[in-house]
Amino acid sequence: MPRSKIAGIGMYVPKNVVTNQDLTKYMDTSDEWIQERTGIKERRYAHRTEETTTTMAVEAARIAIERAGTTAEEIDFIVFATLSPDYYFPGCGVLLQRAMKMKEIGALDVRNQCSGFVYALSVADQFIQTGMYKNILVVGSEKHSFGLDFSTRGRNVSVIFGDGAGAVVLQPTEDKNQGILSTHLHSDGESAEILAMYNPGTHANYWADKNYADFDDAEIGQMFMSHKMIDNAQNFPFMDGPSVFKKAVVKFPEVIVEALAKNNYQPSDINMLIPHQANLRISQFVQQKLGLQDSQVYNNIQHYGNTTAASVPIALCEAWEKGLIKNGDLVCLAAFGSGFTWASALLKW
């Protein structure tokens, strides 16, 4: 079977730069507090009415498609990863297909949050290997700024996230020294609720040891999203940061080593590790755990915040544009996030 190669890559981040100091207008926080805990200095927020998760994806996709030497009309499948879709349904994949005037191709939406892009890449890789598709557009895009709690109450979550999009075009290659070597996907739902956005949803507090949703009294309906939920700020994401950190620093290096072992490599063989930009402290811990040099790891969370599903392709694109990734380099992508889900992909550039 052929391997899958990244034939083109693109990224897009909004023009609006929001610094840590800017956030002090809305919540009790400080630049020092945010940088110390996350490493973040600034992030980008999409235009409130003129940019969406899909429109940012279109911008990144156009660049990736051009760099792949192909056209939107030649794309034969879309895999779109996001936790912040334009609509609850339908998914962003079909909106992207429409916006780019593509053929009536298949569009698959992946909801694996921070691990979404690596999961999406793995799905696309299988389609390429089996010969089902030849030009697959894989996208990670997020517009977090629409769903965050910009108050002191929500600061632990809101200071972390930013908006942006990244995309790659996957194509088959017969070159044995190029392409995706393997992908590795995992999940453990035991602690699903410690990093989650409960509402709107259909859970009806079934999984809860406390009320995640306060319903309006009604004989029917009024449970998906109620005025009480809004009044009680139950429509914002929740994160138990320390618990997430403890899990991430175990699973992140574990899934990287798994990918290396599968292909008979050692951490020292990595030319570039692109970790999901969850928290600079997590990336630094993983780097130390694996004994990697600064030149072997690329981080850009300082400038973009955590863009979840978009963070891996944005960082990968930026590192490549800077000349830090060259043909033949061993590149590892890794992510950990809500679910919990975690994943890695090892490839020869």
C-alpha cells in the first residue's frame, strides 16, 4: 500500500491580537500570573461577525491546496476537526465544501477536541493507504472566543484559549523515505467530566454527581438549554487544570514513545516534535522527560494560546515556514485533550 504524505500545509490566524494585559479589563488576572502558569503572552480572536470556524479553515485550506499543487475541485474528501463548530449541526465539513465550491465529496467531522487533528490525520491516512481517496483535505479550526466566560469566575479557562486554523492536503506517495509511518490513538473516559462543556447537551445530569444543568420546570422540553443554565453560567467550559496536567504529562510522552518504538526509533532521532499547544509547562515537562533539545521541539503557544484542534497544524505549518522542518526529517505530532483522548503520528517529511 502507498504511504500518505503531507503534500501541502497552510495556516490562518485572525489579525486581532489580545494580550494578557488586555484581559485584565474583564477579569482579575495579570500578565505575570498567566505567563507563569501557561507560558502564554497573547492570543488571536476572530472577528465577532465576519469570521467563523469555517471561514478561518477556508483561508488555511486555500494555502495548503495551493502548496500541494492541486485545486479545490480535485479534493475528494474532507476531514474537519473542531470543538467549536459554526452550528450544533450540520458540521463544518459541509460548510467548507460549500464555501470552497468543491464537488459533492464526502465530509467527515471529528470531535476529539485537542486531539482532533491527529485523529483526523489518522482517519485520512487510512483512506489514502487503501486507495479510496487521492487528495484529502484535513483541517483543524477553532473559534473559542465565542464560548468563553470573560469574567474572574471563568479566568482559569478563558486566558488559555485562542482562535485559528490549520490545514494539510494528504496525498499518496510510493517514496519509502517519505510520509506517515504510523498513527496511535487512545482514549479513557473515566474522568471525562473534568474537562468538558456540559451544555447545551442531552445528558440530563445522567452522568453527574452534581447538577451540571439546572432545568426549567416543564412537562416536555426545556432541558437542552434553559434560562436557568444561562443565569447560573452553566453554558461555559469547565476544566480542573491540575488534574488535566497530571494526566497529560504521563500520556503525552507515553504516546510519543509508542510511535517511536513502533518504527524502531529513539527520542534522540526526532528532528522535530510538534506537541499540541496545551500549556507551555506541559511541553517543557515532556521535552525534559524525553531528553530532547530545544531545537527538537516547536512551541508557539506564547503567541496564539491553545487553539486545540488547530494547534498542531498551525505549529507544524509555522515550523515548516521557518525552515525548521526539511525533507527527510523525522517529525512527531502529539496531542492530549478532553475525553480524555490522546494521539501521536510519526512521519518522514
